[in-house]
Amino acid sequence: MTIATDQPSLRQATTVSVVVCAYSLERWDVLCEGIAAVGKQTVPPLETILVIDNNPELLARAESAFPSVKVRANSGRGSSEAKNTAMREAAGTILAFLDDDAVAAEDWLEKLTGPFDDPEVIGTSGNPLPRWKDGVKPTWLPVEFYWTIGCGYRGLPLTTTPIRNPIGASMALKKSVVEAIGGFSPGLGPNMDAPRAHGGGEETELGIRAARAFPAGKLLHVPAAVVDHEVPAGRTRFSYFRERCWLEGRAKAVLSEMVGIGDGLSSERSYTLKTLPTGVLRGVVDTLGGDPSGLQRAGAIVAGLAFTTAGYLWGRLVARLTRRSARHRSDDSGR
């Protein structure tokens, strides 16, 4: 499906609906901080929409605490459906998404939505910076793998540059574009029943579909659009790193099944062939320069790539076996 980018819906006057999706009471304090920060933006939004994913207690508390916010219950289950719920509720022409554990800088919305002055821009992605909840930065965790904690990572462009897909913790999309391609895919992204059962991928998949539907459209990374993304101690453990890499690999396998290997892994090739080897070399050089944790970071890069690749291969195997089983059932039913 290709949709011309000069259609009238892409040239509407710009108004912004900020969207926050939440599912857990454990993030209540930072959620309150994040909602307050949205209210202090240098360019205020038209509205803020908070979608609660199947948590009645959190829904009731949010309705009481945020009278000026549109608080809505998720019409489905999971992160993708929560985003789609917000899309249907939104009055703005731009949807600006912020995680429930992220706090935006005062000029976040101004920087994130500024590029939409160009009518060919269909989306932007901001720069989530880690805010270590315990105040201690893990020295073993390489910046190349900060995506495992939901933050901007080494390998992303340092200037406003076209990219394949946005980062979910801080992104903005034209509502007309999201509507035109049918919203976020419900089968991707975490959900409250099993928030770590999926590696994500809903933003990547949507970005690929948007690029196919709007070939003249631009999706830009905007490093100046900063949010502080809280990183609890549990996410700094190697066990979490291992699991997150494995799940990301599985998510990429699902994505490749949906959009093809070419588009599904286009960004990952450069990252794997250029960014990661450079990171390993940097870790070795740091070690030789007197930083013993450099070798740990180099080792984590190698391990992270191995875990992610294993998850991807496992996911592809599962998909192949599932297709084969489906064909056998179809053949049997036709006899």
C-alpha cells in the first residue's frame, strides 16, 4: 500500500496530543513526575491522554490525581492496543508518545515536533537518556546496548537524521499517518499480563509500514528532544540484559515474518557490522588505558550479540515449525 504524501491530511494545522500508556502502580511516582513535566512544556500540547492497560486500581487513582488529563482505559490489552486507544481519543494532528517511566525536558515537545513544519515529515524520535534510579551507572553495560534499558544508544545519529523507526519512550507521529496504516499491530509490544514476554518491536514495525505507505515521508531522529528515562536497579543486572537481548532477537524474528528480512533487519546490519566491532575495540583500548571495566563492556557486546542472535534464530525456527504445522493441518482437513 502506497499513500501519496501530498494528500490534505498531511498538511493540517499542527496540534499535539501527548500520549502516555501505563500499566503498573510501581511506576506511580515517576508517572506523576512525567505528567507534571508535560504541563510545563515551552510549547504546551493541546491535551494529554493517559491510557491505563487493564489495571482498575491504577485507573481509579489516575482519574482522581489528574483531573486535567484525559484518562482512559485500554480498549484492548497491551502496549500496541493502548496506543491505538489513544489514537482514537486524540484531537491533535500529531501524537507525541512518552513512556510512563520517562520525564521530559521542558523543551522536549518543542524540539520533537519542530520538524513537522516540513510537510514531508511523518514522524520523529527523541533521545531518552538513562536516569539511574539508584544513582549508580553500571560500568559493565556498554552504551551500544542502552537499547536494552529503553534509552538512546551508541550507533544512533548525533544530528537530526532520517531513521527507520522511532524509539517508543519518546516519539511523535502524524495521526493521519497512523490512522491510514491501521495503527499499531496488536501482536507486538509488551502487555500487563507479561510485560517482559515480548521484546517489543511495535514501533519498528509501524515505522516500516509507514515508510512503505508514504515513500516520500520522512521519519527523523531528533537528539535534542530529551527525556530522562528511569532505569531501576533490576534492569542493570546481567540476567536482565541477557533476557532482554534474547527477547529482542525473538521480536526481530516476528518482525521479519511480518515485513520481510530485508526491511526487518535493515538497521541491524550496519549496527552489527560497524557499531559493535568498534565498541569491542573501544572496550579493549579502555582496558589498556587503565579502565578494567572496558574489558567487561567488550565482553558484554559479544555476549549481547550472541544472545540476540540466538533469540532471532529460535524465533525463526518456531515460525517455520508453526507454518509447517499449519500446512499439515490444512492438508489433513482437505482430505
